[in-house]
Amino acid sequence: MHLLHPYYIIALVIMLVFSYQEVFRGKVDKRMLWFLGVYLIVIAGLRDNVGPDYGSYKGIYIYSDTKDYITFVFTALHLEPPQPMEVEWLFVLINKILLNVFDAPFYMLTLVVAAIAVFFKIKYIDDNSFYPFTVMAMLFIPGFFIGESGQIRQNLGSFIVYFAIRYIKERKLWAYLLCIYLAGGIHTVCYLFLPMYWLVRFPMNKTLMLILIITSIFLSPFEVYRSFGGFLSNISADNAISVGFNGYVDESVERLNGGFGIPEALMAILTFFLFAFDTKMVEKYPYYEYHRIYAVIGICFFFIFRNNPIFASRLAGTFVGFGYIIIPNTMYVVSENTRRMIYLFIFSFVIFNFIVFSSFRNITSGRFTAEQYKNHLLP
């Protein structure tokens, strides 16, 4: 077992302290959430050779200089570009502007991307939960290390489409489409969220949820996703950072062939909360039905793509990450005693993730340990 750098532990302690306060003592000043956000931007954005994907993104930074600006225009308009664009156009454009216009060192890219991602993350969580610090703590491990400090493209794109749920609520189609377009320019997987503008209003109940989830579990060993051919491969494949991704996972052959592991346990937990508190959430929590749709799709995607760890993480994980906000939100609709039980579970869940993440190779592969982590600003 390895110990995370104290910078990460400090962040987690801050989240847990304010989490307890917001659940049992009343709402915390919103400024504290933004102070936390700035701190997270610094430790993620100014990291120095930290994260399994760091070298790959540095390669993309250099690669961006080989593309002409007219190529970005053609690619953005979905026309045949003069040069091939192997990585999503908007992300490469951000790289090129920082490199060509500002002559910025690479860590300025990670800083800019982290700042934008954390901004959308906090706005999304603040818009959709009465317990933002609790949600932040629950998603911190491994989300912060795989996202803001790892697969920064998919993380940024995902939080743009998470943020865009506000435009679904307000029924602002063009604003939502713009968010999907920009997020898709960061990572193609975000285009999967396009139908959600309409799907969130689809009537869902426990019976239908049960049928969909059981059907997905039944389909799991048959690998039906192969029938979609290259479409899904184009969405989730990313040769440039596949090596970095492998630094995060420790999949066993037994689990992929039908065993039960941590990912399955997480799906079971989310499924339990969906069914156990569905009635009260529908009655008392605003727009819960929208989040429920995302969660159900994520669970179904996970089992359908389960035999492919890349699909199961990138496609399913994007939706499931959206659905996890349901778990802390259930504390809003239950009695005081039940709220304490749920909070104890969330606290235990955070500590469990801390121990598991420290025990696997993830922490050393990503250079997140006290001995390995370096920052361009902090000592």
C-alpha cells in the first residue's frame, strides 16, 4: 500500500469536513466550494509529469503544431479536411493556440483544461445537489485521478455535457446542442449524450428499470456491441492514450469472464439506491427523473460492454458518473436516522476507495504518491 501525496489528502479532508457540515449543520458558504475548486485546479493543472497519460498528452501538444488552421475549420464543419485529424479538432485547436500564439509550456495546457473542467464540474454539482461537498468527496477517488489528472479530454467533454443538463431543464435546445457540439470536439464519446434532450422525459418506473437492467445482464456474455462495428470503436478508441489508460485498470481474466469485482459492486450499489428511494425521490427531489435515466443507461451500458474494459469504462462510465449524484441526493428525501445511515455508507465508501486506490498499481503508475508527485508551483 502506498500513501497519496499530502496535497490530495488535504483536499479529501476538506471535502469530508464540509460534507458533514452541509448534511447535518446546514448549507456551507458557496465560496468555500470555489476555493476548493481553485485548489484542485492547482494540484491537477500544474502537476509535473504526473498521471499515466501525461506523456501521451504531451505528444498531442507537439503534434498539434503540425496542423494548419484551415484543417480545423474543415473538421469543425464535418468536411473532408486538407490534413487528417486523428484527435478531436477542438482539443487539438486549444493545444495549437497555446503553443503557437502564447508559446506556452505544456503545463499551461493542463492548467487551462483543469480550470475549465473543474468550473463545469462545480457548476453541475452545485446546480443538481444540495450536498456539493459530499458529491465531490464521493467522486474524488478515483474520479479526480482518472479525470482531471488523467484522461483530461474525456473528463472535460463529460463535464461540459453534465453541465448542459441545465439546458434540458430549461428546454433550450440550441444551447444544449452547442454544448454537445463543443464537448464532441473535445471527445467523440460526448455525442452519445445528444439524444438525452428527449430521452430524459421518457416515462420510467421500477418495472421498466428492472426489465432493462436484467436484459442487459443477460446480454452481457454475448457481446452484442460487436454488431455496431467500427462506430463504437471510433467513439471510444484512442490509441494515443491507451497505454495511459492501462495504468489505471487492474482487470483480471476471471472477472472479465463472469466474475464479480469492484465495478459490479458499484453497479449493484447504484441499482439499490435507484430502487430503494425511487418513489420518494420522484415525489420530493426536483428533476430526479432526468438523473435516473442517465443512471439506468449507464448501468445497462456497463453490462452490455462488460467484456470490453475500454467500452465498459469510457461509454458506460460517462453515464454512470452522472448517475452517482443520485446517492448523496437521497439524503434530502429521507428521515434523520436514514440520512445518518446513508452518510455513514458514503463516508465508508470514500475511505474504501482511498484504501483500494492506494493498494493497486494505480497510485504508483500515475506518480500520485508522496514520493513521486511534483508540482510546478507548490513545493
